[in-house]
Amino acid sequence: MNLLLKLDHCTIKKYDRILFSDFSWEIKKGENWAILGNSGAGKTSVLQLLRGDFRITKGNFFYQNITDSELALRRFNEAASFVFFQDTGIKYQQFYYQQRYNSSDVEGTFTVSDFLFEGDDSLISGLEALNTLFDLRSFLNTEFIKLSNGESRKVFIIKSLLKKPSVLCLDNPYVGLDESSRKDLNDFVD
């Protein structure tokens, strides 16, 4: 197997606080990794590091055959897709989250289809290819604000996959998914 990415004895800082010291990790092409630990153990921080949110102050980051850490991290981020659920970046403008329980108040919010395709109809064929993962066709015209936690996670994962990333990084992907959807996600990743 070829090397995909490597962190070699890295010290990682967030502002002036050291998050990781002498951190090393290697991922080979074709491998699937799961980072496990208690709440607050640093699982999300590892993904944020890979996304470039933190500084590597010591050590090296390699991506494929790129040895310049800064360039390697930039190229990795161009190839990867990250799905974080705590900060989705969705702005509901004049809407409020509890509005999902007041169905008459949600008229005019964006739909699942609006969110997934953002006006690019060429992505619709990609959805058909991904339909083995989660069948979203039944709620494409549903207002996004009406989705359950599990449904919105499915939509975020599918949106990320529509970009056809070389690397997919998911933060807490199973929270809110039912047993069948968890199995579907596992099968798809395998």
C-alpha cells in the first residue's frame, strides 16, 4: 500500500496552547480509520488539524509524495471533504430552529434539494450513484429545517460525497442515525 498521509513527530498548537506533542500517524491508501475516545479526548481536534485549523509548530506533515508540510496540508484539503456536525455553517436568516415544529412557519426556507445541489443540476446524477447509501429521494423537496437530526446527518454526508473527495473525514457520523443507516454507512465506507 502507498502512503496517503503522515504526521511525523508533530507538535500542534491552537493559539498558544499545545494540543498534541510528538504526534505521529500514518495512513495508507485504501485504509479506513476510526478515532475513538471519550468526550473531550481530542477526536474532533485531530480532524480539525487535518483541515488546517491548527498550526504544526514542529515535525512534518506529508501528503502522498509532497514533503513540504504547508503545501502537503493544502493539497490534502483540496482532496478531502470534512463533515462536522456541531457547526454546519447553515444560516437560517430570519428563521428559528424550533420553527421545524411549527410547519406553517417554515414556508420559504430552503429545501434539501436546494442545499445539496445549490443550483447545479449536474450533481443530480451523482445523487443517483449514491442512492445505495441513503435514499434521499423521498425528502428532496422537504424544507431543510424540518429534517430530524439523523436525516440532516445523511444529507451532510451525501453533500460531502457529491464532491467526490479522495478522502472523507466524518466527525461523529453515527449520532442520530438509526441502526439500519449505520449499517448502510459502514457498508458504503467498506
